[in-house]
Amino acid sequence: MIGSFETYLQINAYSGGTIDCYLSTVDKFLIWCSQKGYEPEHMNYRQCTEYFDTLQTGTTKLGKPYRDVTIRNYIGILKLYFDYLVFDEILNLNPIEDFIYFADKTFNHDLLTESELNNLYSCFPTLNIQPPRCPSVAIRDKVITGLCVFQGLNASTLISLNVDHVDLDKRKLRVPGSNRTNPRVLALKQCQLAHISSYLNEHREILQDKINHHSERLFVLNTNRFSCIVNPLTKKLRTLNYKVTNLKQIRASVITIWLQQYDLRKVQIMVGHRHITSTESYKKSDPD
């Protein structure tokens, strides 16, 4: 049966690596079915969710709990597997076609307070940068830090920004939407304007010449790996506050603080969440 599923994936133009991953996931599911005495061609909704419950309490080969994104991917693969069974007329309908996995989004980050976020920006060094360090990189990183701690942006949003998304005259930032977030317009802080202006008018061009790559991207790279910017930046921020772990932690801190200042719907718009439940989950967090 799993061999026929492989053919089904090939017909639908899945890549070799993806097929191997999907077959491995389905194989684990079939082993679990065998252990429970369940027949895949007769599975019902309750039996499938029973397997999903075991994933939530299970661990990987390294002994770590499955991440929510991993569980969600597994469920997506199994939905595809049941679609194949329906296609092959082994099942009449997909028992989990309408199943939606809701993760318990309890944020275990050591959240930063508003004063700690402000200090990350105000204390970020941009003066007296000595070689081999680059002053233009310092200005760029300070601009990114400001967009994280004041506008709550994450790495995927930062990499999507173009120069024309910034309007210094109106002190606005137009954030484009994605397949996971809605577009929105955010106000820029007064303290950000000078550094953003300096970056746009001088230092961005220096960095473009340095890597010999020019584009309309706000933060230019000659690679698709934005981690080349984010990872060194995170290390710098950690020297300013040892509690800093990553940009996701900073965004979670910002959203949690906003929820204490504004109503839920306004925060949903500010952070670009498509579903208000995503915003509501941050109410479980407390920076204090």
C-alpha cells in the first residue's frame, strides 16, 4: 500500500526528498496502527486523533518533545495519505479532512519588559566602531533592532521589506502581507528616524557596494539566508541583555506588552495576525 502511495506522490510531482520524508512519516503511522490493532483502510476520526495525542506526548529520537510545527506537518502528510486512499477507492472519505490542529500556544520565553526592550535599542552601539567591524553594519543592525523592539517585526517580515515601504515624512512603515499575516501600517518612533534616514541615505549603499549586490530590498543580501544578519545581531543583543534568545522572543515580548496597553482587536491588526485566536494566545504570557 505504501508503495502505491509513493507512486501517487510521484504522479503529483513531489520531489524525491519530500517523498522520502512523507513515506517515513506514514510508515511511523502504520507501525502505530499495527501496534494498536487498527487497520488504516478502516480508520475513523477518533482513532486518528488518538494518534495525534500520542505525538503530543511523544518524543523524538533525541528525547525532545515534538514541536507543534512538526505535529502539524505530520497531520498534513497523513491527510494527504488518506486523500490517496480515497483516490485509490480504498476509503470512501478522508476521516481527518476537516481536522485542524490547534496548538497550545503557551510561550515559555523569558519575556523582556518594556524597559529592557527600550534599552536594547538605546544602548545598541553605533559610534567608534573599530575595524574589522563595519560602521554601516552597526547602523543597519540598530535599525533592525528598532523594528523588532518597537514594531514587533520578525525575521520573515524584515526580509520582505523594500525601501519604498518606509515613509520617513509620515513616520510610517508599510508592512506587506504574506501567506500567514495581513498587511498593516505601523508608526515609527521619533528615536528611530535619524538612524533609518542615515541608513537609507548613506550606509545601505555602502553595504550594497561591499557585497556587490543592488536591489530594492531594505536589508540587502547576496543570499536568501537572512540568518546571516539575524544570528550575529542576536549575539550582539545578548551582550546587552543576557536574557535575549532570539527575535521570536522579542516579538512575543512586544505583543504581550501591547496587549496590556491596547484592546485585543487593535493588537491583532498591529501584529498582522489573520486570526484573533493567534493574538489571544499571547495573553497567557506575562513579562513580569
